[in-house]
Amino acid sequence: MNSASTSQTFPSSNPLSAAAAAPPPPPGSSTSTGHPPAEPWRRALAKYAGAVFGGATPDIRAVPSLLKACAAAGAVALAVNLHQRAVVFGHHQDPYVASSLIHAYAKLGYVASARRVFDEMPRRTAVPWSAIIAAYSHFSGDPNAAMAAYQRMWREGVEPNAVTLLGLLPGIREAAQLQCLHATAIRSGLQSHLPVVNSLVNVYLRLGRASSARHLFHSMPHRDVISWNTMISGYSRAGALRDSLELFKKMMEDADSVPDRRTFSSLVSCAAATAGSVLVGKSIHGLIITSGVDLDAGVVTSLLTMYLRQKNLSYGYLLFDLAAKRDSVFWTAMTAGLVQNDRADEALKRFPRALISGEEILGSPAIASLLAACGQLGSLHLGASIHGYLLRRSMIPMDPPAENSLISMYSKCGRMRQSQQLFWAMQERDLVSWNSVISGFVQNGDLEMAFRFLEKMVETGLRPDSITVLLLLKGSASLGSLRHGRPLHGFLVRNQQWPPAVAAMTALVDMYCKCGELRVARSCFDSIMAAERDLVSWSSMIAGYGSHGSGEAALELFSAFLSTGIPPNRVVFLAALSACSHAGLVGDGLRIFRSMAEDFGLSPEMEHCACVVDLLGRAGMLREAAAVARSTPTSEVLGILLDASRTHGDAALAEEVAAEILAMEPAAAGSYVQLAQGFSAASRWDAVGESWARMRSLGLKKTPGWSSVEVNGAAAATFFVGQSSHPQHGELTSLLRNLYKEMRSAAADDDDEDKD
């Protein structure tokens, strides 16, 4: 059995030098919590120190308690002093003293020293074996070493007890090992030992064996509040709100178990993660109040998260304002919730007020949420101010999460130079760091740089994960770049990630659709198991058919989707309506539009109305289009109607609609341009001049149109209206003129055939 993989050595024999030389305790150890030691431990240690200075010899019976106090208080020097005195007076061979030393050293972060104490014992009973197993499992995070110690314990003929199993179970990662330990518990007569059975239930749930956990739970002759909480928490983590509530009702009927803060926190967390559970969440909140359970920070934070996830902002604001104490975790929940509800502005308004009132909101999660809000709003000034605030508070070097959040914020604000500077200045760059900067390049349309950074990342030995691939697939789709997207498909296949997760497969479908490769896109779509296709998968494929004019195929797929019984959302309806608009399927489009509200209770939003206006406008049904547009009078929808009016030569309607748009947005340059073009088509030259003059008097300029195209796998070429800087501009212009002549000639031939 190998010793622990820690670099700490046995502390110096001098307690003062040991304390001075002690490295910082590892993350997760009791001494890294930042909380002051409990008052009883302080009193015990003060009493011991006084006795030592008085020349007294510590009673062997007091040593385990004193070592426990040292571990709780982080008192390395006193623990070493106790060890020295135990050796001098011959107490270190006592199994309980040795076990206490092992536990104290492990909890203080010196697992190697704990192992040394263990190895020096001439005879080891179950007590020190249990202590060293717990040291590996709990404090060093090495479940393999814990299991190896347990197996050696068996080989040496030492029977494990309840403490042994309780130390080993939290580190179990495999179902087979868990079943063996369960069998050991039964063989050792521990099948009714509440802490052991509770731990077994918890690990079964953690490993996804809910049926085994349920069977074990219901077979328990007695249950305490921990038993109920363990099962309810397991259901909560699995998102099984109904099962959690049913179990909670049974718990209320058990006179021996009273719900506590952990019970309610689990129920609230489950309600927060479950769609359509607003009333359930409020009911749980009411139960918490009527039950008299103390609303500690954890429960209040869970309630706040629940209300914000349910988009109940008024309750969220009220809970926030009434909170007695707002720590960093609470601020993180509030800020992240507001960002998720597209209320980043509210989150940022509260930040300065918190600083003025002296609230402690520093901490990577809270700062990350604030920076995400800045990125969402494009608020570079405030984001840079937060960056400066971190520097002034001496958070240098910052931890990777804070640095990654800054990289994302600068990227979303379009400042890739600052993002790169931060990235290359990082002392440690993990996969999240690389994904953050790659995401920034994708968001800013620089796919070439995104792939260059991917190559650099691979050179460092890091492998792209699903997030990396999704980012690059979305970037390839947004630019229609098959040259970049296809190798990503190959990467997934080569790395034995085929078929990949539904999200990656859906991204492939979207990418191939936007690159015009409908056949390959459909092949990827069909590769997704029918039971795993979600709304995004169906919407992507339907939208792909629609955007390329394959309206019939889109509607056929839409019908297949409806037959699955999955409740449609507004996105899939938008994809179907867009397909009808592109293909000119007026009847089908109107039928789908009406069915949204009539059959599925979904009220059409601006985008759906825009599709229908476009559909009717393309068909020349301008009055019907106007009726729909005016039911949702936004400048975007009216702009589509204005374009249709101009196309079909209805100058009167165009002038009427333009007036409505300009009343909403007086600086809408595009509306003046379309109006002028409409007057031009009707030969109303005076009105054309007035439109252009009005536009100039307001200082408005039309944003030039642009387009990009990727040819033969080369880098995408971008063209702007009126620009002639492209090296092949002359050839391209000549080709387009010839193509235009051929199209006019073909149209004239069709007109002649129709006349004949």
C-alpha cells in the first residue's frame, strides 16, 4: 500500500518552527474555511497551554480531545507539541491516541504525517485503520488509496466496523464497490445502523442507483431526519419534484422526524429547477414560514434562486431587500438570476449601492456574475471599473475564474486586444480560459483567430471538450464556413465521440444547414436517436429546409415533430412559419399561425407576425399583411410591410406605413430609403427628392449593405455596396452583368410563352 501522494513531511520537532514552516492548508480542509474556531476548542487549548507551562503532564484520556481541538482550531504547533509529549510519556502506542493523531494531522493537511504515525504503530486495531482510511477518503481526496487501505485491512484479518465504512463510503465512485460494502455492512450486522444505512442510501443516489436507494430506504426499520433528508435531497438532485413532495408528505406523518433547514433547502432547489412549479415554490416558502424553521443564509439563497429562475422578479426583489445579511453567495445568486432574466442593468445598479453600504460582495462567483452582466449590456466602462476595483483590492494574482470572467467581459464588449492581454498574462491557463478567448473570437466574427487559438491550445497538451467544439461549430454556422465546420465533424468521429451528445449533433445539423449541405444535415439529424431529439434539434432542421426554399420538406418534418407529442414552443413555430414565407406557402403558413394560439395556447410574438406579414406581402396580399402588421405595431414588422408595398408598387400604402415608422423612429434611415425607392417606382420624382432631402437634413446615412462568401475553401471574402477594393472587382462586376442579362432574357422568354 503506497503512501499518500502529498508532499508534506513530518512536522519539525520544534513546535514553533513547525508552525512557522507549515504550508497553507489544502483547499477544503477545515483550516481553510476562514471561520474562527469554536469557543469550546479555544478554551480547551488555552487550558492545555496553561497546564504545559505549569509543568503538568497531560492525562492520556485528555489527549484525543485536545488533538480534536487542535484540528478544529488549525493549531499545528500545539498538535505537534501534543505528539511529542505523547511519545515522551509512551502514550503514542495507545490506539485511540494514535487514531486521534492520524485524524488531526490529516485534517490539518498533513496526510503524509498521518500515514507515518500509522506505519509506526506495532499493532493496529480497527480504530487506527478507520482513521487512516478516513484520512485518505475525506482529507486527501484519494479514494483509491482509501480502498487500498481497506483491502489491506481485510488481508491483515482486522474486521471493519461502522466507523470504517463511514470513512470509506463518501469516496466510492463505482457501483460494484458500493455493493461489496453494502454486503459487508449486512455481514457485520450493521444493516440497522442508521448512520451507515443513511450513507449507503446517499451513495446509491449519487451513483444514479435510485431504485436501490429507494428499496434500502423503505426497508429501514427506523428513520431519522437525516434518512429523510438524504432521500429527498437525492430526488431533488435528479429533478424529481413530484417524488420529493410525496416523500416530504410521508416525512410530515413521521412523529420522530421534523423537517429542518436541509429538508426545505432541497425542496426549494428542486422547485427552482422544475419548469411550471411557481405555485409549488410559493407553497414551500409558506411552509418554511409556518413551520418556524430558522431562515439561515442557505435557505434564503435557495428561495431567491428559485424565484429568479421562475422569473418571479417581484418576489426576488422583496426577498433580497428583506434579507438580514447579504454575503457573497447571496449576491452571486441575485446577480446571476437578474442576468438570466435579461435584467443585467438592475444587477449593475445594485453593485455601487452595495459598495457604498459596505456590504462584502467580493468573491469570484459574485464578480463573475457582475462581469457577465457588463458583457450582456456591452458596458465596457463599468466592466473596466470592476477590473480596476479588483486591482485596487489587491486581488493580484487573481484566481482563474475571475480572470476568465474578465476575458469574457472584454470579448463581449468587442475588446479582443484586452482579452488577449489578460489571457497571455495568466499564470495558469485551463480549458475554461482557452474556451473563453476562443468564444470571444467567435462572437466577434474572427473565426480564423479562433481556430489559431484552438491549434495553440492543442499544442499545450489540452484536448478540446464539448464546449470548445460547440463554440466553433456555432461560429462556422454563423459565417456559413464549411471549410471550418467539416473538420470539427471529423474531430468528433476520430476521437470516438460518435455519435456525440445531442447538443453537438444539433450544432452539426445547424452548421450544415447554414452551409447549404442539407443532405448531410439531414443525415446528422437522423443519427440522433428519436427519443433524444429535442426542440432545438427539430427547429434547426426545419429552419434549414425553410431557409433554402424547401418548404414542403420543412412542413413534412414539422408534421413529424407534432406527431411525437413533444409540446411545441415558439421557436419551432417560427421555423415552420419562416419556411412557409420562403416557399410562398400562404395557406399552410396561415393555418400554422392560427394553430399557435388555438391548439397550443401560444400567443404569437413579434417574430411570428413578421413572418406572416412577409408571407402575405410576397404574395401581394398587402391589405391582409397590413392588418397583421398593425396588430403588432413595431418598426421591424412595419418595415417588412413597407418593403412589400414598395415591391408591389403601392406608393400610397408605402407612404402611410413610412409615416407610422418615422413616428416611432424619426432617425430610421432605412425607412427614408425604402420610401424614396417606392416613390421612384411610381415615378413620383418630387417625393423622391423630398425624402432624400429630409434624410440629409437629419444627418442620416444609410448603412452600406455587405455580404461574404467562401469560395473553394479559401478565406471568406467580404463585399460592401459601392466598394471596389477587391482585387477581382472588375471580373466579378462583368460576370454579374452578364448573369443579369441572361436572367432578363430568360424572363422575357417566359413572358412570351405565357402570351402564346
